[in-house]
Amino acid sequence: MDKLKLIKTLVAVLTFLLVFGTLSALGIVYRKTKAPELPAAAVSLSQPRGTKIADYKTVGQTLYILAKNGGLPDRIIIIDPSRPQSQTVINVN
């Protein structure tokens, strides 16, 4: 009877190790194959308080933002990702 209890325990331990190992292997494969997340670039628009983004449009990689209010006339801010530190502001009358 002791041998049967030992075999049952051994089967239970091996089953646990098999399931745990399989799940660990699948988790490792999933982490290695998923696409890395790129951090979002922090961009400051350098606009006065009260400025609202009325609309935006992307053309290719360039982002065009229509900004209103903030004590300034309406303006279009152009952000080009190839030059993340520089932006162009066009006043709209």
C-alpha cells in the first residue's frame, strides 16, 4: 500500500511540474515574440494657458494641430517626428 501511495504522489508532483513548466515556457515565448512597446514621445506645444486643440490632422508622419484661444490668434502647429525638438507655428487670421 505504501508503494501505491508513493507512486500516486510521484505522479501528482510530475503532473504539477509538467503543467507549470509548460505554462512557464509559453509565457517566455509570448514575451519574446510580442512587439516591443515604444515609449510615447513627450512633446510640449509651448502654448499659453487656455489654449484649446480645435482639430488635428496627420499627413504621413507630420502632425498638424489647430490651436485656438489662449490670448493668441488661431494658429496651426506643425510637428515633424524627424525633428522632435522643433515645431513650426503658423498664425491664421
